[in-house]
Amino acid sequence: MSQIFPPSANSYARGSIVVLVVLLATLGLTLDQLSRSPYMTRAQTVREQPVQFSHQHHAGGLGIDCRYCHTTVEKAASAGIPPTKTCMNCHSQIWNTSPFLEIVRASYRDDKPIKWMRVHDLPDFVYFNHSVHVSKGVGCATCHGRVDRMPLMFQQNTLQMEWCLDCHRNPEKYVRPREAVFQMDYESPSNQIDLGRRLVKEYDIQSLTSCSTCHR
């Protein structure tokens, strides 16, 4: 019986397997990088808001403390979105005729909340408690970035699970003294690991990585 495939078919077969493996590896790497990209995570992407509120101006230029607007950040799971009354505490006197703030004035007059677009929007199956992180020495800028330098607000980090787990597994790399939690220009000292280990012990920080910690 004559041979169906020529001898070169073996080489072609081996070559095609190598090409297939390379293609699959390339595809896997591409998908892996795509899942971490700003396109998928929306990190570094400015969110359009009804009013183009500038954290750079308010938190940076004027030095307004985070807690003035986000009043529940130390005692509740949510940091809280300020009611229009908080805006009007200042803007009933300052820029009180600016057309840019008519939405704010209308909200206050009509007693209807402004429909802000959420920037750090975790999935519904993820539980996050601001008060716990604040009490354990996790600074606002650690998660939210230097909001005092953001003319328009955007998500600094990916918010993916691997990003959260890095901190949960190695809290000594990120914690700071509680009195510096709301300090935007805080810089980690050269002895951060030694300081972090001391604070981890002092604040009784546990490396919680079980699924039920965040998924409830």
C-alpha cells in the first residue's frame, strides 16, 4: 500500500503544534493584559458628572478635609455622598450666581438630589467597609489616589481582586499612622516595612484573605 502522507508531513505536524501553542499563549497573555487595562477596569478614566466638581480645587487648593463632605467615612461602610446642603454651606455666599452651579442651586431649591455618577463602583457581590479600613490606618490616597490633584475625578486603581489581595496579604506595605489617614501629601518613610509591621501589631490588623471576608 502506498504511503498517504509524504515524509515532510511529520515536520508540518510538529510545526503546526508549535504554532498553535504559541498562538494560544499569545492569546492568553493578550486577554490577561486586556483584563487589567484601563479599557476593562475604567481606571484613569474621568467620569462625567452633572457638575464638574474639582477635588483639586476643594481638597487641594482650599484644603477642605475629606470628612467635611464624606461625613460617614469613619463610622460606616459607605463614605457617603454629600447632600446639596453641604455644597450650599459655601455656595450660598461664594459663586452664588455662577451659571455652572445652577444645577446645585436648583437641587437645593427643589429638594431633589443631584444624580452624581459613582466613580469607585464595586460589583454588588463585593462588600467593602470604609470605616474598618480607616480605623486600621489605610489612607484615602492609598485607594483613591491623590484626589487633591484631580481637577475631575477618576478611578486611580483597577479595583480588581488581585489589587485588594496585595494589601490584605502585605498590609505592612501600605498602613500609615491613623492621624495621617486623611493627609493627602503623606509619603511612606524609608522604613515603611518596619513602621508597617509595628502598626499591624498595634492596630491588630489581620491578613484576611478568605472569600467570606469580602464576598457575603
